[in-house]
Amino acid sequence: MFLLNVPATVVALGLFFFLDDLTGFEITYLLELPEPFSFIFTWFAAVPFIVYLAQSLTKVVVKDSLILKGPCPNCGTENVSFFGTILSISSGGTTNTLKCSNCETTLEYNAKTRLITLPEGSQA
């Protein structure tokens, strides 16, 4: 989930620096205050604003996200499956079927039960 916020964080930092430029670098002057005040401003005003803005942008783009990660029942290799909506494109339901990246075994990810299983009739 952390990596989903990275693009929005880059955009939020860009907006923050753009806002700093529009104000004539007044935000930069606040960051250069004497030591206890610049620390307080940076960690209790600037950083929470950027984090909130990044999370808000991510929630606009990625809705109802769920990432299931787990080992293949056959070989134990970690595999990842995404459930959710990016912009207006849905991932397609509550189950995803994919092949293991190592042994090519077909795996079925279920978002409701949050289990990784082998489809009916397959052998490990």
C-alpha cells in the first residue's frame, strides 16, 4: 500500500513547492526559522499537509484497493494480486486467477475470504 502513495506524494510535493513559489518563498522562510520553530513547523505543519494531500490524491485515483500477497501453495514463491478500481477501471470482481511467477501453477485469489487457493480440479 505504501507504493500506491508514491506518485501522489511526488505530485503533492510539487504542489507544495509551487505554493511556496506563489507566496514568494514565505514557506521557505518559515522552514529557516530558529531551531525549535523550524523543526515544529516542518514536522507538525508541512509534513502532515503533504501526507494528507498525497493520501487524498491516492483515494481519488485508486478506490477500494486491496492487495493480496502470499506464497504459492505449490512452490512457496510470493505472488501478488490487486483488487480495486483505478480511475474508473475495475479489477473485475472478488476473485483473480493468475499463474505463479515461478512454477506456472494457476492460483485463485479471493478478496472476500482473503485466501490463495488452487482452482477446482488442479493438482499441486
